[in-house]
Amino acid sequence: MYTLDSLEQICHGCRKCKLGETRNQLVFGKGKEDADMMLIGEGPGYNEDQQGIPFVGVAGQLLDKILAAIELSKEEVYIANIVKCRPPNNRNPLKEEEDSCLPYLRWQVKIVEPQIIVCLGAVASKRLIDENFRITREHGKWFKKGNYWMIATYHPAALLRDESKKRDAWDDWKVIKAKYDELKGEII
């Protein structure tokens, strides 16, 4: 059985796709190792590639504010991405790149064992919930997959590009917080 540390070491040596050749740093994941909530985006951007930490750029700062607004912090959740290396020019990961990294993400999920998985954006939603997922139509809706409650909301970077999505995203996060509190109540 892997630990997050041992899995991260394996990922450091990964060259299953070309992203491993062009990255500055691996962006494995960060947060509470037994978090009840896991946030998953599509892949690291420039700042993440420089620092080796997910969601540290402007979109990450917005995510910090969103979490604070629902009385959570990055230290209470676990944050990862579909791919662990930055795609060139911040493009979406290619299917073959996602396929290469998906086993690592599955192990991260198995190790953390969250109750809730929040897909941040269309790429993560299509890959983890349903390939035909439409973020504009299906954000904020719960899906039960195995042991996990899954939901999608807009990626923080999308909110920075289109502020008209902020109201819908805020409604999504209120739904997420309500489910989180409900599930935490079952644990106590």
C-alpha cells in the first residue's frame, strides 16, 4: 500500500508522457492527508509549476477566499489535479496525458479517502464524473460514485475570466458546505 509520500516519489520519476520532460516541478498535491473533502482541478499552471504546490497563483488566491467564506481552509482539505505536470501554455491536458496520470490520482483518492470530491472545472468534471458532463448545466449537482459524493463547480480561473459565473459558483459552494457539515455530523 502506498502512502502519499511514497506515491509522490514515484511521480517524481514519472516520464509516461511528455509533460514530465517540460515541467519545472512536479505538482503532486497538498493538504490534509485524511481530509473529508478533496478538490481536484485539471492541472498546474505557471505559478504552481514554479513552486510545486497546487493552486498558489491568482486562481489559488480566489480559492482561498472561497474556502474561507465557507469556513474552511486549504489545510482542512486535500487538493490535487488530474495531471501532475503543467501543460505548455496552460492548455488543457490531452487525453493521453490524463490517462498517464489518472492512476496516480486514483491512488491519492484511495489514500486520502475523502467523503466529498469537488471537481473544479469542466476538464476534471468530464474525466471524473461523466465524459458528457456540461459544467454550465450540471454544476452544483451531487453524484454518488462508489464511496464518494462528487460535485462540480466552476474552476476559480474561470471565475476570474467571467465574473457572471460567480453567483452560480457561490451557490455551489453553499451546497458543498451543507453536505460537508451533514457528513461531518454523521461522523461525530
